[in-house]
Amino acid sequence: MANKDRHRRFGNIRKLPSRRYQVRYLGPDGAMRSAPLTFAKKEEAQRWLTLTEARMVRDEWIAPERAKILLKDYAERWISQRPNLRPRTVHLYTWILGKHVTPYLGGVPVGLIDTPMVRDWRSDLLAAGVSQGGAAKAYRLLRAVLMTAFKEDEIIRRNPCQIPGADQERAAERPTLTVNQVFDLTAKVPERYRALILLATFGCLRWGEVAALKRRDVDALVGTVRVREAFTEQRGKGMVLGPTKSRAGKRVVAIPALILPQVGAHMDMYVNDEPDAFVFTTPSGTTIWRGNFNKLVDWRKTVASIGAAELHFHDLRHTGNTLAARTGTSLRDLMTRMGHDNPRAALIYQHASAEADLAIAAAINVMVEAATVAHAKAEGSTKASSDDDSSKDDEDGALGLVG
């Protein structure tokens, strides 16, 4: 504002030959700067200076040149500098950025992105056929990037990602198998991979975890599997052995007693004696990965034959988690068995007891055993009925010959 001598105590305004008004002011860093735009009226210029001075008083002023960095450049640097990201997550973030964010907002300076622009971007994604889940993933990534710009780097005054519900996914419920279907699936895959199906299901193991198991990790006598490492499939690198998905992923999982004979038989027949020998490999002895596993077991045709055409491999773990939850165990113990690591609840889930995990395995074993007995009785009944029909046919045939 102007003082009694009509001189402003903050900044100055001058009229340009174009008859518009230019604003200049001294920043907290001692550098003279011009406003990013000129004004049609002197009152508008005065208002801009007043607001800028107020931001300085509240310590909210940000040097404009810092926010000129393009979103594409800032987001790429954000991904490369983000701590503790797994290679697969880096690949996912990079793909989402290049596919859904950069084509729309990549050339916009971070400081110019506002909520209406974010809203329009999300609407454009959905209009272009991107799924609700895909748009939610892209929104969450953009929000995380701009949260760093706001809170850590302080180059924007607020995070413009303020759209209620835009971060939510409404994924369809994944299918689960009955215990009988698990055993039907096991019987239909080659013998070399039957133990893999059983451990992934009843041990609640992720694909990368079960594929990375070594002989020293499996104790078929005690009935436990130790998860130490996990495979990830990385483009251009293939299968990469590394740490588990999270700290909670490193765990010892108790296995239902009823499947231990099949696990032990697999170890004797298909696994080398060396402690570091992988438990599951291809017939040629190479590392197993999802692509060749699906071909080796003819996954689509096989799961369709048991009435679960939409089943993905990860749904085996989902089935095991569901069975474990039905035992009535506590949420903390269940999440520990699953190797789940939620930052908001890490303190709740990280110290489940081994006794509780054994109880889960025993309870699942009871379910498996009951289903197996019922299945065997059903097969026996069917066979007996078939034998009776055969006897009647034989008698009719004999009588016919005698006649």
C-alpha cells in the first residue's frame, strides 16, 4: 500500500507503453522480481502486491522460479529419488507417468497446476477409456508427487489434488476356490507343480515367494516354510531375486499337516540336495516364472475345467487367506501369516506368535481333511453304484445267452 507521500512501502507499480501496469517487488531473499503478469488496472496491480506482501508476512511466499520446473521433469526425479522403492514399483510408476500423466500434464510447470486442471485431467482419462482403477492409480501417483512439492520442497502452497473419491478403486471381488476345487486343480496340473499349488494356497504365499523357495527353506517334517526372498519379473532383466515385498514378508509359515506328504515327496523327487537348490523349477531345471508356468500347466484350460475360468494364480493366495480368516484368528495374526505390511498398522501386525500361526495351520488342516474324507466318500458311492449297474448288465447278458 502507498504511504502519505504516495510512495508504496512494498513494491512499485509503473505504467507501460501498452497502458498496462507492471509490478516489481523485493523478495525475502533480497532479489527484485516482476509479477508473472501485467494488469489492466492499477487497482488490480495494487491488490496483487498486497496479497504477495501478506504471503511474505505469513511465511507462505515461494520464489516463482522454483515452481517453473515442468511436472514431467519433477515427477521423473521424484521416482528416481524415492527411497526403498522396489524395482517393480519403479517400473510401474514410470509406466503410469508416461502413459497417463505426462501426455496431459507433463509440460505444465508444477506451480501452475491447480485443482480444476487436475479435475479436467482425470475426466479426460476416463473419457479416453481408462478404467476407474487405472485413473485412481494415476491420481494417487500425481498426488504423492505434488505432496512432496508441497510439504518437502515447498515449491507450491497447497496440493491441488483435492478431488473426493478420485483415489478410490472399486475392483471386482476376486474368486476363491473351495477346498475340493483346490485338490481338483492340484490333480489336473503336472505332478511337478502340485506342491506349488498346495503351498501357494494353504501357505498364503505370493507368486514371487513360492518361486524363490529353496530346499533350506522347507521343513517337511516340522511343517514350516521360511520366506526369506522373492522373485520379481523386471522388463529387460527377467527374473530377479531380491528381498521380500516388505519387512513383514520375511516370515515362517506353518503348513497344514495333510499336505506335508506331497510336499516331502516333491522334495525327494524334483529338488537337488544342495541347500540353495530351488524347490520349483522347469523340467530343464531353469527358474520358473509366471509366463512359462502358465504354459507348462495350461493354466486357462485347467482352471476352466474346475469351474473357475477367471482364476488368476494370485487367487490361490486369496483362497488361503480366506480359509485362514474363517478360523477365527485375530487380525494381527492373520496379517502376519499373510506377510502383510501396512504402514498405518505396522505396530499392530508385526508381532504375531508362532503358536497362533500353528493354530491357523491346524485349523486349515481340519477343513482340508474333512473335505478330503467327504470327497472320498462321494467317489466311493459313485463307484459302488456303477458296480451294481455293471452286475445287472452281466446278469441280463448271461440270461440272454442261456435262453
